[in-house]
Amino acid sequence: MNSNLNQLHPYPFAKMSKLLANSTPAEQYEPIKLGIGEPKHQPPEFVLEVLKQNLAKVQHYPTTNGLPELRDCIATWLKQRFELNHIDANSQILPVMGTREAIFSFVQAVIDTPTPTTTSTAKPFVVMPNPFYQIYEGAALLAGAEPYFVPCNADNEFKGDYSSVPAEVWQRAQLVFVCSPNNPTGSVMQMQDWQDLIALSDEHDFIIASDECYSELYFDSAPVGLLQACAALQRDDYKNCVVFHSLSKRSNLPGLRSGFIAGDATLLAPYLQYRTYQGCAMPIHHQLASIAAWQDEEHVAHNRALYKEKFELWMQELGDLLQLRHPDAGFYFWVKAPKQFVDEHGEADDEAFVKALYEQANIHALAGRYLSRDVAGENAGKGYVRLALVASVDESREAISRIKQLLNS
């Protein structure tokens, strides 16, 4: 077996299972699941209808680069949504089987590890936020790279200060992951943030991979994307820049496994060849359903309205009691464990709060430390809990009622 597998950490939900192994949920309540970021809103019916009408397409092999109609549709959406001057559907867009798969495989394709003929034997760095989506780290480790974590905390508005990365790290950095809107903190990169990072990429020649899966779940103004920042700089080749998008959150279609990667054609061409060997092509009926989803914005606006209603409800009812910070976008609260739950050092204890939510209110949440790594003795997620507002409005009201009882007991 690949020895790098030994470096992988247990997945956050495996850690949660271990934490709660000897706990019993409050039996008087039905469970409310706010731990996993799986959308619970209804998927658009017209998309499901396209799936049904095209089930016979399963008798055909799909091509790795997808249907031209799908790539054209995605190009149109990108240009409209991110104010792009130009994007080539044939060379700068590649449909993928969900962004988890694409993020992982992209790292395997782009990381260039030392060989017996190279001068340096040091592992390359993959720079990533901390806390972070665990696939970034796992993909880096299995590609033979070393993760470098950039803390995302209150001091830098929970989006990470990339200017703080030492020069010696940039010298070995081949890839930088950014998640905007961020999972789990809900922070958003602004135009200047992107352009500062692009300048660093120009200086040190690393790839920027932007995970923008939550980009359509915003409250007021639409978040700026990486390609949009490139376009503002008149960089239509998107040099060293790629973005990942998905229908999972935007259209409540996590099981469709439909997304795309877009950006620098000089990166996507060899990555397409890699995927041809990897054999991960989206089924044709999924592609046709995806076209229907990307062409419609009405269901996306309705989706945003539901999340906005829930966030406003939580802020109004629990904003002071839990000291909630409204995210810039996305569907997560990144909340400090309340003062009732502290460890032996008097610091906020995310594990204790998560256990209490489960045992006394039958609410599933995720301890923030499981989404982070210890760096210089500090864990950026410790003391925080991630709450995914994926449940219905009615379930949100019920969860709020239970949390009020818990905090007042």
C-alpha cells in the first residue's frame, strides 16, 4: 500500500463518531442534523425531469471532456456571473464528477515531486487555509507534498493572511488552495485580496486553486471570484489560476456529482489527459440535467431566500445568546462555544458544546478542531463549532428552541 496513506487523519465525522460513541441523544427529540453540509432544500423538479427523460443514455460511454453543449452552457454562465471578457469552452472549461473528486485528482496531476535527478529533495508545499476542507490536505499528502497551513481567525477576518507566508515557503510552494466563500468560516475574498494573491503567484510561480462551491449562496452582493479578478486585470489566459464550481450547494443536487473546473488552458490540457486515464467522466444524463440547472437562476434565487430567512431567524433569536457572527456567504455558522462550555484552562470547549447539543437537544453539530490542524501549538478551529443551516425553516425554529433551553438550564 502507498505509505502516504499512513499520514491521513481520520475524517472529521469519524472523529465525531468517536467523541459521541458513549453518548446517548436526547430521546424526547427527533434528531436535527446541522453537522454535515448536505443541502436539504428541494432540488429543482425540472432538473429531475431531464434526468428521467434521458435515463436511456446510460447505454453510452461519456467522453472525459463532456458534451460541447455543457461546456458552452458553463462558459455562458461564467461570463455572466463573473463579468469575464472571454473564456474558451473547449480549452478553459472541463466538467467533473463533483468538486471533491476534481480537487483531489487535480492535486495528483499538478504536484511535481523530487526525483533522483532534481537538485532539491525537499517536498513541495501545498498552501491551504486552516481550518479547511479536508480534501485539500489529503490530496496534498497522497501527492507527496507537504501541507502549509495559513490560519483563518478573527485577526484576519477569518479568510487568512497570505502575505504572512514566509519567503522560504513560497520558494517550495507549487499550489495554493483558497476557499471563498470559506468553509467553515463564511468569509469572502475581496477583489484586492485576489489581486494581491495573483501578484504573489506571479512572483513565486505557484498555481492558485479557488474552491468556489458556495459562491451562489450569498445574502446581498455576489462574491467576487478568482477568474473575475483575473478579468479585471485583463488576464484572459487566467495564468496559473483555476476555479472549482458545483451544482451541489447552488442547486441542491449533491447526489448528481456535477461540477466543473475552469481557468488556465495550459493546466487543463494535461489535467484532461490525466483524467482520460483516471476514467472519471460524468454520465450523459447527468450532463443534460446539469445544462438545465446552469441555465436557470430562478431556483437559485429561491434557494438563497430560504437560507437568508434562516440566518435572519437565528441571528434574531440567538445572536446575543450565542454571539453569532453572520457569515459573508455560504450556509455555515462558525460559532464560538458559549461561556458555559470551557475546558480545564478556561478556554472555549467545542467538543463539550457539541456533546451537550447531542445529549441534551439531539442536535448534530461539528467540533471546529476537527476541521483544523495544530500549528505552533495552536488549533485555529479549537473552541469553535460549525453549524450547517441545511435543515428546514421549521427545524431551525425547533433547534433554536432547544438551544435556548440548553443554554438557560
